[in-house]
Amino acid sequence: DVQLQESGPGLVKPSQSLSLTCTVTGYSITSDYAWNWIRQFPGNKLEWMGYISYSGSTSYNPSLKSRISITRDTSKNQFFLQLNSVTTEDTATYYCARRLDYWGQGTSVTVSS
Amino acid sequence: DIQMTQSSSYLSVSLGGRVTITCKASDHINNWLAWYQQKPGNAPRLLISGATSLETGVPSRFSGSGSGKDYTLSITSLQTEDVATYYCQQYWSTPYTFGGGTKLEIK
């Protein structure tokens, strides 16, 4: 069965970088699909942040401008989110997802000093 | 960006009843439309993709329809376990975008 699990710090200080890992089991991230990061803000608005494809190409939400980077480690079947220069507006639950169908349970990240 | 509008933020329906949740895109999305169900504390669960294709394991009382810019999710014979928030998402063009959600309650 395909499973995704997010991990990373739950608290990040303003102006620092947020780094999260998504560990995938049951499917190789190099076989197919786009591997996404999506966040849900307090109040429940959902925002697609970007993806890395099975081939390694990336697509990002322009709203995140140059702050975002999604990379991967194929040997560990993991992909990563880095979001730079965070503010309190980046406080959210962060999800990784395989295209549309399989999602991780989410990890809550608070940006606060 | 394509804006997705769910006109109803809340709907209250009787057990056993039928409900229709609507979603309107700001541009044509060629049926590249997904519906999700989210319960508190859980990740969104994919119910329908391609506007009408029911995911494996999703009860047949759920159905999707629509074309162009206008789409609907219908639930018949509402059950208590259907209490949740429902979101639409377009994946026709990036940035993929979500509707604001419709919270379904039992009357």
C-alpha cells in the first residue's frame, strides 16, 4: 500500500527556513506521478505549493516566488520541501501527496519567535 | 490563476437526504476537477477525479458531474459519516487551486 509520511520541525522562527521531508513507502517516486506539497492554513484554506515529478522536474506556485524549493533523494524514496524567509503567514499544516490520491497525515508547522 | 468558487460554505441536510455541492471555475478546466472529503484532524480524501470518476472504495451514493466551468458533487442517502468539509480542486493548469470548502452538517 502507498503511504506518505511528513516529518520536520513543528516550530520555526521568522526569517528562517522551513524544511520538511516526505518519506514514501509502497511506491517508487521515480516510477510515475507528480509528488506534491500542499498546505492548509488555520481557517482551512488549502494551497498547492508545488511538485517534483517522477523525472525530477519541478513546478512551483508563483505566489511563493523564489522562496520554495522541492528536491528529492531517490535512494531513500524521499522528497523535500524548503521554504525560505518564513513569516507567521506560513503557519499551516503541511501535507505531501502523490498527485491527487495518496496524502500524508500532515505536519503542523508554527512560525513564531 | 484559476479561481475555484464553492458558493455554499455550509449546508445542512437531513439524514437520508440528498445534497448537491457546487463548484465554479473562473476558466474552463476541461473536467480536470477533483472532489475531496476532509474530516477534522485528517488529510483530505480523494473522492472523485476527472469530474465524474469515483475512486475505489468510495460509496456509490457519491457522484460528480459538470463540464466547462461548472461542476457538482452529489450525495444521496446522506449518512452520519458524510459529515465533513468538501473541497473541489482544479488540476488543469498550475498553480492548482482549491475551492474554499463546503461544510456539511446534519439537520
